[in-house]
Amino acid sequence: MSNITVTFPDGKQQTFSAGITPATILQELGGRLLKESIAARYDGSVVDLTRPLQGDGSIHFLTFADDDGRDVFWHSSAHVMAHAIKSLFPHAKFAFGPPVEQGFYYDVELEKPLVPEDLERIEKKMQEIVNADYPFQRRDLSVKEALDIFHKRNETYKVEQIERLGEPPSVYESGGFIDLCRGPHLPSTAYVRYFKLLSVAGAYWLGDEKNAQLQRVYGIAFPKKSQLDDYLTRLEEAKKRDHRKLGRELDLFSINDQVGPGLVLWHPKGAFIRHKIEEFWKEKHLTGGYDFVNTPHLAKIDLWKTSGHIDFFKENMFSPMKVEEMQYLVKPMNCPFHLHIYKSDTRSYRDLPLRWAELGTVYRYERSGVMHGLLRVRGFTQDDAHIFCRPDQLDAEIERVVSFSLQMLEQFGFSGYDIYVSTRPENAVGSVENWEIATQALKAGLEKLGIDYAIDPGEGVFYGPKIDIKIRDAIGRSWQCSTIQVDFNEPERFDLTYIGQDGGRHRPIMIHRALLGSLERFFGVLIEHYAGAFPLWLAPVQARVIPITDKQHDYAREVCDRLKEAAIRVELDDRSEKIGYKIREASTQKIPYMLIVGDKEVAEKSISVRKRGIGDAGTFSLQQIVDEIQILVNEKKN
């Protein structure tokens, strides 16, 4: 039997017989790693601990603390759930069951809709499967063998998957349950110790509403009970912060099926907050060296052919419309218009860099199964900008944009980030050399600022690599917002040039960047981050004046008028309701300042102040409160 050389993370090497498994190596190593490892990465690929190793390679044992380790854990949890469902509902047919960012799901076709009592039954059966400690056993099959297995089981979606892939598949078996799967998986079902099924939603086969509708069962699982308890606590907090619920309660926005799914109606209070966000955005861009441009909402189809969107983005675009025998498309992006603005004049090396920003509304065809409140919509406004620069300016511009992005996000109360550099995908256009230059520029910009980042392999856009900045909110959730992309391709497609110092024509480099992402998505994230309690500078109503009885109405109106003169956004609640009711309602509406006036306040020309989150703050002169609010607003305190 031949030998293989295994390299460990510390650089040490050891020789083993070919065919040894990671599990056997773990047994030799012992210690904490033996107890916590759930899979391994060998020579770049994630494998089962029971997979025989046949060639030389580097090994890294994965635990639940690793991203890949969590994926394996949650993928196996999805299989345990499917096993339980099949045991309880023998006619169930399964589609896909992947891990997701937080947990797992499985799409399943059942004869009846699942109800909460069914989820409890499934959980009970899952516990039996976990207790049985069934090993996950992998088998590599021919296409014919796999088709025979799943035809006999009447698993029509699995059969279709096998036929679509057309390559020899693998299956995993545990306790008599067989599933089509590439793996890898946990050593056994016993590892899935602490779990909870969370919800059921509708989903279409292959994400197409023309296909069969399935039930998507979501779940979460952890190796430790404390982790599950912490997650469920955070989940309850997240439910309280749900932007769709708060959007209704605070009268901020709505989405109406008669208008169209994924199309947002901004109500006055929500529109005002959006106005303040845009006002701040514009102010920062003007002082940050940007010029504003505006572009149409649609263009002739030829524009999108030139840009490459027809070839690479067509499934996310709405169907063309005919205007005077020509085909037009509503825009999914703003960038082709900015390219044409650049082409409208001859540019010199002295003109560069050009930084053009636009709050441009775009339209993308999102399938109905993936739309989610403000976070995934069909019409949204990007805080878009494009920078045209010379190659020698690229590194400095990347550094400048990254720094600008973080400054903007910090102003809205975000300080925790996860930052990724996304590299060349399979369907990329342009030369490998240009991709490498662009990728290195992105890395260099982050490194010069001392910012840690991770690589997200193959997740760049078709025309270039990108930096993705994910912000962490008040309860630790991660949200994708800012993106910075380097593009050599579009300037070439549109034949952009500038006159160099040598008198010749040269190609500029284009940087695409969105700092907040889409205003709709960012607004949804803000609602959840603040739990609807917007900071004073963003709050649509900063103060509400509440007279105790009708006798104080005249003075209450004087207070309102004085606040309005000071540019403070104020409401008067002069309804004939009990004071306790009016205070509770103002609290529910999350108004920062409640200014209470009774006989004592009228006599003293003062106001009693209640602050959101604090309660009774004492009695003050009106001028003191005006000064305090103005200072907090001007400083944009969060």
C-alpha cells in the first residue's frame, strides 16, 4: 500500500497509509480537536471525517466555529429533519435541503399544509433519530443506479435533479433514509443534539412560480444547548424588530399587491426619514468630491446588449416593451448611463478622477418567493456612484472609497463589520491579468487602512472583483450593504478613452460603488437596528406636546409654535383622552420627547419632560429643551 504525506496547519508533516480517514488521524492527535471536529478540509475541499484520503495534501479539521463547519452541521441537520418528515409522512417528496446563513431548510411536497402541531411531531421524531446515532454513510453511484433508487421511491424532484446534472451522483444514507447529496456530512446523527424547527413558508420548485409550490421548512441546530437558547432569545428580539411589523405600526411604508409585489409605497413619516437620509448622503458626497448626475428609468435594448447585461443579467430584468417599433427596457443598473455621460466629451488625464453619484431608481425581476418586505424588492433606489480614474490612481481611489463607506455607515450607528473580497466567477469577462490587477487593488486598499477581510471565492460580478461590506446590527446580525467593484470591462465595451500626457488615447478604469446599497434595504435594516426608535436627527416626529386637560391647550399650542420656530419636528396631542393613554401611545410611536403640560407648567412657563427609553426626566424651561434637541440633532447623535 502506498503512503501519503499530510501537512498540518502548523506546517508539520506526517506520513500515513493511503486510504486513511481524517477520523483516524484525529484519533492519533487526540485532545480537544478530537472532541469538537465535525469535518475536515483536505487539499482545499471539505470532506467527511470518514472519507479515505488518497493523495498528499494539507488538512485542517473543522469545528462548528468555522463557516464550513457550520455548513456541514446545518446540512446534516436538514437531512435529519427530512428523515423525520419521511417517517411521519411517507408520501413526502423532497427537493433541496441546504444550509443557509443561519440554519437550514428543506423544500418538500406534502399532501397537506404543515401546522405548528406537525412541527412538534417532526421535532420529536428528529430527537429519536438523533438518539439512535445513525452514521451518515456515503455512496458514489452511476446515474442509472441513482435513477433506479429514486424512481422506486417516487422522488420525482430528485430524479429531475439527477437528469439535469447528468453526472455520477452520490447519496448519503442514515438509518434507512437515503438522500441525493454531494455532502459532506457529520459522522452521525447524534451530533445534531440541540435543534428547533422555526417556520414553514411557500417555495417554488427551482424558484420558478410556474413550477409546483412546495413547503419550505426552516430550522436551526447547535452542538450546545446554551447556543440554541441564545439564538432563540435573539430570534424573539428579532421578531420584535421586524421592519414589516414596525413599518405598519409606525406608519412608515406599505407594499400593496394591487400596486404590485415588491413595489414600495412610502408613507409621509417613512418618506421624511428617507428625505433625511438622502439629505445627509448628498451633503457628504458634495463635500467628498463627487458631482451629481441623473439618468432615465429606461433605455433602448441595444444599451443593455452593449453593457453585457442581456448576456449576464437577463433573468433579473423585466421583459422589453415596444415603443415606436423599438424595444426598451427599464433599467436594472445605472452604470451604462454614466458611461455615456463620460463619452459625451473628450476627457484628458488632467480631468481624472471623475466621481459621479446618483440616487438612481432601478427595477429588477425578483421572483415572488424571494421578496421580503423592504429587504428584497423589485423597484429600489441605489445610492450609486461611478469613479473613472487612471491606472495610477486606482489604489488611492479604492482606499478613499472604503474609508468614505465606513464613515457613512458609522454616522448611522454601525460599528461592526464583516468585509469580503469577492474574486473571479466562472462566467467572468475580461482578461485574467486585469482581474488580478483589480483584485490586488481592492486588497491593497483594505490593507493600507488596516482593515481585516476574508476572501469570498468566485463571488465577484461578471465584469470585476468587489469588496462587500456587511454591517452588524444592534443584535449582531449581518446585513449586506456597501459594495465596491473594479471594472476594466465596461470601459472597453463602451470604448471609453482619455487623452494621456503622451497625447495618446488610454483606457480609464471604472469603479462602481454603492455605500448604503439600496435605500429600501438600508431603511429596512435601520428600522430593525433601532427597533423603530430612530435617533433624534432621523425621527419624523422629535417631540409630542401633551396637555393633561383641555385647560392647558393654549399653552400647549404656544410650546408647539416655539418648537416649530426652532425647526423641531413637533406634534400636539390635544385629544380629550386620559394622560396615561396619550403617554402610552406616544411611547408606542417611539417619539423621542414627550413634553407634558399641566397647571403647574402653565403657571411656571415650564414643561415636564419624558424621554424615550428613560421615562420622567424632570421639569425644564422650554429654552433648555430647545437647546438640548438642537445640539443633539446637529451632532447627529445615535
